[in-house]
Amino acid sequence: MRRFCLAFIVLLSCCVAVKSQTDEASDNLMENGGTTNGNLTYTLETADSAYVNRDYVTAAAIYEHFIENVGVSETVYMNLGNSYFHMDNLAKAILYYERAHLLNPTDEDIKFNIELANTKIVDRETSTGGFSFKLIVNRFSSMMNIGQWTVLVLVMFMLFVVSMSVWLFSRKEKLGKVLLPFSALFLLLSALSYGCAYNQKSLLTDRTSAIIMSANVNVKSTPTDNGTDLFVLHEGKKVNVVDSSMKDWVEIRLNDGNQGWIPVTSLEII
């Protein structure tokens, strides 16, 4: 029994570590916070009022000020994306929608806005005809957010501890035979949930996806202006950064497998 308690403490510590690292990467915005600059008050109420009155430029400026000076949340990212969407700046709209999605991958409104914005860009997503293991893991772990996965970890492990305890101390052989498979299942689900929580944390902290911000950019075969033009990408396209070791260039890859080099100034990391 002491071993189970020790294992539970270790698992709880791991969950707390994952959650705390995530909180550091996405400090929640204080809804009642605010600062001033001259005659303009930077509060969420001011930003929301400007948005309702279709003053999207002012709303975007205030939302960005909050993100830079106070903190972030999926709501502010979402509203900022909506402001840029109404200004026909699809690249920035998709960028902030994607950042909101990282913070809350289960929000259906965010998913809808991402899909809507992507229907308006030049480079539509193409299917590769298959699924990579990493893609499957990311999609599965996105079914819940980090907090929900962490709760599931603890619940499944507690059920494992309880079922194993009953099995060890029960004198009924039939009951033990029934509980042992359930104990193994609870432990497996606990480990799986922890893996999903850790994967969600990794997606949030180790960001490798980016959005093309330039109107169009030639993807080169080498990280030089003299490199061969391979293909052209347009604003709003989501890409994966595979090499950022160069100062002025990054190597990117698309989901269809095409890859090449583009100037670092032509994209922004999600």
C-alpha cells in the first residue's frame, strides 16, 4: 500500500509540473485589469465597445496592448482575430485564432473561425492521403485541454489504487479475478491521459507551427536569395518550421511533404 501511495505522489507531482509549466506559458489575462495611455483607457470593456461599434482598428490595438502588457487568454486572442478578420487581414486573423486554439483546443467557435478564415486564403489545405503518428496523437490529445486531461489522470490512478487495494486485501478469489483486469485498465488509462496532457503542454511551449505573413513568398531550395524557386506561398498559410538555426532563413514543411527555405521575416510563429 505504501508503494501505491508513493506512486500516487510521484504521479501527482508530474501532473502539477505539467500544469504549472503550461500556466507559465499561457498566463491568464485578468479580466478587470487595465492601463492608460494618454486619453485612451486600455480595458477589455473599451476594446469590446470599440469592436461592437465596428471600430476594429481601435479594438485590435487595445487587445494587442493587453496581450503585450498584461497577459493572454483564448478570449482575447479570439477577439483580436475577429478584429483582423473584419479588417480583411487574414494572416493575422488566422495567427490569433491558432493561438487561441492552442490555449483551448476544445472550443468549437475557435475551430469554426479557423476553418472559415482558411476558406478565404489562396493556399488551401491539401490531403496527403494518410496520417502520421504525430498527427494522430495531436488530434487525440486535442479532444480535451490540459486541465481536463490532468483531472482524468488523477481519477484513473485513484481508481487503480482502490481496485488494487481491494484485490490485495480481499479474501474472495472471484472478486480478485474481476478487479485485476480493471486495475490494469485504470493504470493504462492513467498513463495514456498523462501522455496526452504532456503532449498538450509540448504543443503550447515548443511551438514549431507558423503562419505566412507576407502577401506571397517564394520558397527556395537553399537559404539564399540565389536559391532555386520551388513554389510560392501566400499569406495565411500554416506551415511547420523544421530548421530555424539560420539567422535570416527558416526551413519550412507543408503537410503534403513539400519543403524549402523562406526569409524569417515572412512568417510568425503561432
